[in-house]
Amino acid sequence: MHQDKRRDMAMKIQMIVHIKNDDGTFGAESTAIEVDIPNYEAFTGPEQFGEVFDQYERRVLEARNEVVKGATEKYLDEMSQKKHSQRKRKEKEK
């Protein structure tokens, strides 16, 4: 029974996306995601490998897509704010 409980427990994968400037400073707020993935014990034999690995792969790809989407939104928001403030400065200079 204890072994079954360990098999049901998941591990987690954490992905963090940093958008950085050339000087190493952050260009936008970091974006992170953490999702459950199958524990090593879920791979009980060759017959389950494909199914368990498919679960792992789907969760990782979905998490990657989600974290990159979030980072892209923050990147675009930051760019929009910078462009807006640049336009205001140029208008004041006129």
C-alpha cells in the first residue's frame, strides 16, 4: 500500500522565463509556472512507459506554451509602456 501511494505522488517541474537586456538587467517581469509530472515510480515497466511518458510530455509542453505566452504578454506590455513614454517625451520636446 505504501508503494502505491508513492506511485500516485507526482513530481513537479518548474519553468522560469527571464527576458533580459544585454547588460543582464531584466527587461520584463519574470514568468514562472510549476506543474505536476509523473513520479519515477509511475514507470512500472515497459508496457506503461509510453503512456506515462506521454503524460509527462503533454504536461511539460503545455506548461512551456503557457509560460512563454505569459512572458510574451509581459514583454509586449513593457514594450508598449516604453513606446508610450518615448512618444510623450518627443511630443514635449516639440
